[in-house]
Amino acid sequence: VSIRKKYFVVPILEKLASLKTPDCISVLGYLNEPIFFGSFQGATGVGDPKLGTALVSFAIIKTDEQSRFVRRAFGESIHELGHLFGLDHDPHSFCVMQQTRDLSSLDARSLKYCNMHIRLAYDYLLGRGVKLQPIDGFIERQPKASEAVAPPAAPAQPVSPQQQAQKEKADKKPPQFSDVYPGDNAVISGDIGTIRARVTDPKDGVGVNPSSISLLLDGIRVDVQFDERRSEITAYAGKLEPGTHTLQIDAADRAGNTAFFSGSFTIE
């Protein structure tokens, strides 16, 4: 269906679904023409997990630089397949599931899943009978958020050990948690996907210590990622059984002031 020289993706995704064989998990299609879906008038790709189909458009990402075009097409393909595997968007540029807003951020984005999304995709594929090697073979060291691609920062003014010690000694205010998902007493239908929270230090503080952050889900430690630029904690929750679950997050600033969030939520 062509409207205003753009193609509505729904009938195309449905057509791709009709091509699936009984042993087919997902179908990925490609189109040279521009596509749209809802308010997304310049979409580079769309995936429908219910249909198990996705579509990538080359209209926006095409370029005369062959290597750059191949990289963009490959990245968009892996990204849309991730949605078919049940993956959410990621705030980090070192994960291919980052949602990009322009071509420069698309070019800077990694072509790989982060460890959190590898685990989720791994569980999805195992649940559909795909034979895979142990997950340790897919996991690799992830860069810290500060190592992600970002504009160069202005040179920091040198701080002597004495000045740093005085600043830490003067900092008496602990970090603060906000925007925790799922929040305390929340009731959620289905999987929660990714646990998220912001942890910030007061403006005159010495900053959150990334190595101090820990997260316990039902009393079990879960791997976390911390984006220092966004002050955002993310963690993959896995598949949770219906019922009440507990969540505890601990953090400290570089001066040793501690803070924690403790709550419970219900999965229907």
C-alpha cells in the first residue's frame, strides 16, 4: 500500500508472515522504498514480534560509500531481529539495540548485542527449540558507559590528591534514586523486561561510584549496567513467575555516602 510515496509496513509484514514455514522462527524482508508506521514517517526498520516478521528500508540509510551502507544495513537487520526476539531498546551506543535518531548516531552504534540482550535473545531462541552452545560462548566484556562513543570532553582541570580528599570529606549527601521501574507496589501484566532506575548525586557532590552499584531481585544478585552520562541503571530481569517479587538497589558516591531503594512489585 503506497501512500504519499511511502509504503505502509503492516500489509508487507503480514505478507512476509504468510511465507513462513512451520520450522521458521522469523522472517526479515528488505525494501528500497521509504516506509512508515503510525507516526514514524521515516522509519529505517520495523519489526512485529507477534507476526515474527521485520522489514528494513534502504531508502534513508543508502549511501555511495559501499562499506558504510553494508554496515548500516547489517546493523538495522540485527536491531530488528532483536525486536523479534523480544528485546527492548537500550540506552547505550555499545549495544545494537540502541534507538537511533539520525544517521550519525546509527553509524556510531555497535553492531553487537550487549550481554543483557544476549541473555534475553538466548532464552528466546532456546524456548523455540534452537540448539545453542553454552551462553558463556556469547558473552564478552562490555565497555563502561564512559567508553561509549561520545563527543570529546573538555580537558578536566587537574585536582590534587589533597583537594580530592577535601572534596570527598565535605560531601555528606548520599545519592538519590528516581524513576525506578518497576516501582514499589507496582502491578505489571506480563514480563517486565528491563529493570531501570536513575541514581544521581547532588550537584555539589563527588559523583556516583559505578562499582558500588548492586541490584538484588528476590534476593539474588543481577548483573547491572550503569550509563554515567544518563545516571541510568539497567538490568535484565529474565522471565518472572506470577506473584510478588522484591527489588533492592544499593549505590554509593565516591565519598562513601550510601543510598538504597527497596520495594516490591506484583506480576499478574
